[in-house]
Amino acid sequence: GGDAQSDVGGGGDAGSAIRVGYSQLGAESGWRTANTESVKENLTAANGFDLVFVDAQQKQENQIKALRDFIAQDVDVIAFSPVVETGWDDVLQEAKDAGIPVVLVDRTVDTTVSDPYVTHIGSDFAAEGKKAGDWVAENAPDAKIFELQGTLGSGAQVDREEGFDAVVGEQVIGKASGNFTRAEGRTATEAALQAYPDMTMIFTHNDDMGLGAIEAIEAAGKAPGTDIQIVSVDAVRDGLQALVDKKFNYVVECNPAFGDQLAELVKKVANGEDVPKETVVEETTFDQTITQAQVDARPY
Ligand code: AHR
């Protein structure tokens, strides 16, 4: 649409910085830290942005408050990574009524508001789950799997689970959430080792929880990677190190480093130019053939 610029008090005019209100959902994982760095490295004053960045500490109420503050400040563009999919109807309607375009970053929303955002950039989480499932189907068709879920109700949890379970759901013997953090991944795994003594594999929705699972497995006197295999998502350096150390068995990449693409999108949105509704970032997979040199070269 071509009406974004005129509604937002001059944002995007030649010579004036684009004011972006950015609500990051938290700092729960290595992935998130890398994502925040990528955003801040690209939405810079030198690149023509005036960035207001707020961390919600994994609390939706904090995100809703930040979004309302951005609306009150009449920023040119709102960008945010929603911690969960639902519960945004009111605030998205308010942004729409104020004529402020919304850019969704990383995770997705489920809302009754029509045309709630201009564009979304992030991963195909269902495809990530399917890649993990395909590896299991081919390499461990008899594994008994405990699924360590991310933040319940988040796009990353819902879609990874759907993609994975569609392939090997019959092998899943139990599930619990570790909220995408290392500490909660450890406690959830400690409980699961008690509840499901016959488990032979963990599918974890991110590396940090998998690293917590390694601690729990080793504390229980078992060997991660052999007694209990671990299939993970993200491919941050610590996760890839676990892969080279043979404690993780397979890692599906989730790419956090798309701040450059985001900056281009936000610029176009502020200028009222057309943008694609969806930008899916490129991602690969890693198995235990990865080398230490590759791990060391990982930028985050
Ligand atoms: O939404 C992306 C997910 O959020 C990452 O996989 C995880 O590490 C982060 O917490």
C-alpha cells in the first residue's frame, strides 16, 4: 500500500531518520542474543534509523505495554517478535487505527484483526520441525522420543512440533516445555528422565534447552549423544560445539542474522513501497561430520 508515509508524521522523508519502535520478546537464548545484535547492527543511525529497542523479558504484558508506548510516540514503524501467537487483537487494532505499519519479526501471530501487519520476516518453523523429523525417520526409526518444547503457544513451538510430529509423532512418548532456556531445559529433562525411563532420544525445540538436557543426562550418569540422542534446532556456536563433541546428533539451523534484510524491509515500509507479505530466511542442517574449524568460525 502507498499510505504508510503520509500517516506517520513525515517518517521516511529524505533526510529524516525512520523512527522504529522495536519490541524484542526477551533474551532467553543464544539465538535471541544473536538476533538482537543483528537487528541493532543494521537499524543504525548511520543507516537512517532512529531505533527504540525494548526487551520484554518473555512477558506478553511487557510487549503490549511497549507497543502502546510506540503508538503513543507515533513512531513511523512498529516491529516486534511476538512471544506467543494469540492475545494481540486489541493492540494490533490500536496500531492499525493509528495508521502505524507493523512489521512482524521472527515469530508469528494468530489474530482476528484483518491485515494486522504489513510484512513478516523469519523462519519456516514447520519446515525446521520436518527436517528434524526426516532425520529421525531415516537414522533412528526405533527411537523413543521425549519432545522438549519451546515457550508454549509460541509460533516456534507450535509449528516445530507440528512439523516434527507429522513425520515421527508416533515415536514421541512424552512432551514438556523448557521455555527455550537452558535452566528450564535442564529441569524439564530431569523430570522426564524419571517419568520416561525408556526414552532414547530428545527432540529439543532449541539448542539452549538441549544444552540444559545434556547437564541433566550427565548428572543421571548417562551419555548424551549415545544413551540418549539429541536432535536440536538453532545451530548457535554452543549447539554446534555439542555436535562436534558428539553430545548432539543433529541440528537444524534457525537463522537469526537477518537484520540486513529487515532494515531494507522497514525502509520500504516507511516509504510506502510495496513489500512481500513473507520473507523466509535461508537455513541449512548440520550432522556430526561438522568440523571444529566450522564451529570456531560460527559468528554467534
Ligand atoms: O523464535 C525463534 C526461537 O526463539 C529460537 O529457536 C529460540 O532459540 C528462541 O528462543
